[in-house]
Amino acid sequence: MTTPAGSTRLTAWVHGHVQGVGFRWWTRSRALELGLTGYAANQADGRVLVVAEGTPDATARLLELLRGGETPGHVDLVVDDTAPATGEFTGFVER
């Protein structure tokens, strides 16, 4: 899987009770369904960092899902940033 031209990079810091395999697995599953590449990783401060690249519509949809309360964790806040994609990822992984 490669990142198409004109793609965006979503970087999202997810706050709440979200650390754990279930949340990262859910994020990876949704990202793959949307055709995104990147990763989800626990951070030392209790947040989960999600970095995803793909079409602007797909990255916006993942952000919407993260904020929508459908995840297996309890999301309090999602802080996000978007930029042009780098194309460095070949799939979506849990770290």
C-alpha cells in the first residue's frame, strides 16, 4: 500500500483512557478500511499518537471516528494537525 499523490498526513494525539491493545487494534482496523498508512503508538504520558497518511477524505474520516466515541477506549480529547503526506509508510501498524 502506498500513499497517493495529493495525500495528507494526519497527526493526532488522543487523550483519555485509550492506551492498550484494543484501542490501537481498533485504530489500525479503521485506518486499513480507509486505505491509510501510518501507525498508532502509546506515549509515556498516557496519550496515544496516531499518524496516518492517505486521501484528505480518508484522514478526515479517521479523525471523525477518533472523536466520535466509537473507539474501545474513553476518548476525552483529540488534538490534531495536518500536513502534506511524506509517503514514508507502506502499511498501518501498532507500535
